[in-house]
Amino acid sequence: MSRVTRSDTIRRHLVDGGLHDLRLTEHAQHAGPDGHDVDGFALRQQYDAHGTYVVVAGAYGPNWLRTLNEVSGRLEEQHIKCTVLAEAPGVADHEVMVRWATSAELQARAADREARQAPLKSLLRQQEATAEHEAAGQFGLF
């Protein structure tokens, strides 16, 4: 079971990431993503299927899909450590459920990140080795 996720903490992370907080009422959030002149997000609290208090983040405005992607990307950054679920009970198309990530989820993300970065790291090591040999005057050896 995950620990309680508070909307104030999630709001701070999103605002620090450059997103605009619309501070919509829960009634306005259920009305849908359209009808807002400015792209932004709004938060509300609810209980998940396991009874843990989580945050639902909704994207609103003319380009709400882009905002939703920004919300998800920001909250799943390595230093924020949240899990974003698009498919959850009580969550509309323009919303995601946010909860704190478990240790297993964080370890899996780190392993995925390492696997994606491995080819680039290998290439950088090869380039550094070549540069060191060239600096030592060993051009013809490689």
C-alpha cells in the first residue's frame, strides 16, 4: 500500500516545473477540459481502490493533451518520485491519478534508464579513449 499523497506537494512540484495552476473547483473539474482560455492543471484528492489518499491531476485549456503529458512527465522525474496512472477508477480522459512511487517502481525506472543510456555511455567512453590516444600522439594505432 502506498503512502498518502497530498495535493499541496504535487501542486508545488507542478508549479516549480512551469505549469499554471487553475485552481478549479471540483464541479468545474468534472465539467471537462474545454472551456478554459489558458492551459493549466487542477488538483483534487480522492481515495484509490486500496483506500489510500491520492491526488487526481487534470489538464485543462485549448491544448489540454500537451498539458497532461507535461504533468505526467514532470511528476515521474527521478527526483520527484511519483507514479502517474492514466487508467484508474474515477479518472477522466483529461486526468491522471498521482501517488508516491514504491521502491520496486523506482528501481525498475532506474534499470530502464540505465538500459536506455548504456549505448550512449559506451559511445562516450570510446570517444574519450580515442581523444586520449590522439592527445598522446598515438594516431596510427586506432
